[in-house]
Amino acid sequence: MAALVEVGSAGHFRELLQQKGKSLVVVHFWAPWAPQCIQMNDVMAELAKEHSQVTFVKLEAEAVPEVSEKYEISSVPTFLFFKNSQKIDRLDGAHAPELTKKVQRHAVSSTILTGSSDNAKEDLKVRLKKLINAAPCMLFMKGSPQEPCCGFSRQMVEILNKHNILFSSFDIFSDEEVRQGLKTFSNWPTYPQLYVAGELIGGLDIVKELEASGELDTICPKAHKLEDKLKVLTNKASVMLFMKGNKQMAKCGFSKQIIEILNSIGVDYETFDILEDEEVRQGLKTYSNWPTYPQLYVKGELVGGLDIVKELKENGELLTILKGEN
């Protein structure tokens, strides 16, 4: 099928996932007001011509809020990948090359199941090697650092955060193949699993022992650097906006509104696209003790998000604050 399937309701979406079973379904959560979404619909249409066995879907995020909320869609464009009605992958932002790579990888893994099991094993091994080397410190866990799905994963995240250890994570619930394959690959039967420089450190008990002996900080050499990075970024310009997208192309409605307010005030400012750097995206929430985006900073100090900026504009205080006079 070369055309995009348009879904307009939660019921239609559920039916589509059930009908497609084991085949790959790629869903584009989009908005008509975002030009980057229009461009990515064109990319999806081209991919549909190349991958006839894959179903490509476009779903207007704000028109079907129950589906968007269920899958925590907070910006557009966002792409979700499904097999057997289960989400197996996600891509945030208008990244055509990355979307193409993910489609190719998941389409291949769909067809490889009917091919040689030796080839499938080799393909998985290569993938696991890439994953454990995706960051200097990689945590394979149940859930995410913000929402751990088991007590052991939660404790592991708390220990790493307490020591300011810079780490990336992979939710093993999002990919059953990785979940089972990594146990064999690492010869470690449980989760969470912590890797440094591509080498397995161990699970929660090992990390607790390393913490007690004082070795944890020396094993994770990238510790303590994120806070310095965030300090530099928040002071990069007198007025800094951390948002989804950039001045030219906002990727969520809240970011779009705050850009319009700042442009109307006429003050110079710079932006940072948090969708381009997951480490900054997650780290800044803790650094600023502010859980959402956009976030506006003046001379390195947090002003707040969209609601605060709206209030300041209505009260006539925004220009004064942006000029650093308050």
C-alpha cells in the first residue's frame, strides 16, 4: 500500500493495530499548523512506496487526544512503531534520516523472523552491541528514569542521580527482543543492568556494593559534568529559551505560543531544541526543578514556563525582567 492511512478516532486506531497483527505499523502524530509535519507526511508517503508490507498511519494529535495522552505525545511530529498492538519504538522530531533507518530496521526484523534463525541472532547481537555502547553509561531498566516500573529500577536511578552520574537508559518493556536477548548476551538474567563503556557492571546489588566502597564515581568517569553543561547552556545568552523546536519551527503548541510572545516583545533571545539532546532534556528538569517545557531563563536564572510568561506579559513586567532589570 503506497498511501497513508488517516485515523480519526481512538476506535479506528485500536482496530487498525489489531488487524495488522505482526506486521509493522508506523504512526505519525502530526498537527496541520506545523510545517515540519507536512514535510514528514511527504517522507512517510515515500517510505510507504518502498515498504509495501508496512502500514503507515497519520493521526492528528490534537484531534484524537485520548490516543495522544495514552502514548504521552507532547510534541509534533512524533512517530510510534507498533507490532502485535504493542509499541516497540519511538522517534520525536522531524528527523527524516532517522525515521528511514528505524523503518528499515523494524521492517527487516519483521521479515527476518520467517528467515534464518542464525541471521536473526547475528542481527540482534549487532543491535545489542550498538545499544550498550549508545552512551558512556547505559542503564537497561523497566520504564524510564522519570517513571520506573519496578522497585529495583527505581533504586538504581536514585543511586545514579544521587551521585550525579550522567547516564542514558533503555526501557526493556519497549522491545521484547532486546529484553530477552540481552540476558543471554550479557549472561545476566535480571534487570536493571548497568553498562559503562560497553562493559557490563552488573545489577542493583553490584551497584550498591560499588557505592558503599566508593568505587562508583571512579567507574563512571562522566559523573558531575551535566550540571556544568547546563550552567553553560542557561547562560549562553542573556535570554535563553529551552523549547521543542527552534525560533523558525516550533514543535509543540506551547513552544509556538511562547515564541510569539517573545517576538512581540522585541527582545533578543536564543533557543535550545531539547528534542535534539535527551541528556539536556531530562537533566534540565532536575537542574531547574521545573518538570515541563518550554523553560525561559534570563542571565542563567529560571523565569518559568508559558503560564508564567503569559502572566508577566499581562502584568506589564515581562520586558523589565527580560532586560534583567528586575
